Amino acid sequence: QKSREYLDAIVNNAGIFLDAEADIYRKSAAARASLAVNFEGAMNVTTAFLPLLADDATVVNVSSRQAARTLGFLEPRHRDAFEANDIEAVRRAAYEVADLLDDDYGPYTTLATPAHGLS
């Protein structure tokens, strides 16, 4: 009988940065595109490899410091969702914030690079 091989770690280090284009960083489309790669991509890779992880395996998600900065500027209801241990709450909050980026009078008009920081 063949023994099964397991993975010791997953490192999610890939991502995109769409905020470099003038004025794109204020758009929910940029945030949604960033979330599709930087958040959903990491979730999909992790989910796909979960069956192969050893019991004591580690999952590492790499992000920029902009994520921590963005978190500090979020309204409490969104920040609390990001700090909860509930991935669906995080997903809902992320896309809700993304949708608010098109609102010129909304709560997130002063975020420096919200599409990047959010994802």
C-alpha cells in the first residue's frame, strides 16, 4: 500500500495592483477585479489544496501594508466584519465596500488606494 503525501504549507503570494492608473482606484470595478484575484484567488487555491494539507500544515497569505491601513479607515461595521472569524462576513463586507467606492459622497472617498487595500 502506497503512503499518501501531504503538503506542509500553502503560500498565497500572487496578486494584482490596479490602483496605478489615474482615477481607477475610486471605482468599484477596480476593487471587484482586485478582489477576484487577490481574495477569491487565494480562497480558491486554499480550498483546492485543503485535502492535501497535513494536520499541522500552515497557510500563509501575503499582503501589502496597505491592507492594514485600509482596515483602519473602514467604518466600524465593515472593520468588525474583517476582524471576525467568518469568511462569508469578510466577503460580504469587502464587496459592499467595493460598491461604495463609486459614491462621490460615500464614506470611502478619502481612501488612498481602496481597490488594492481592500483586496
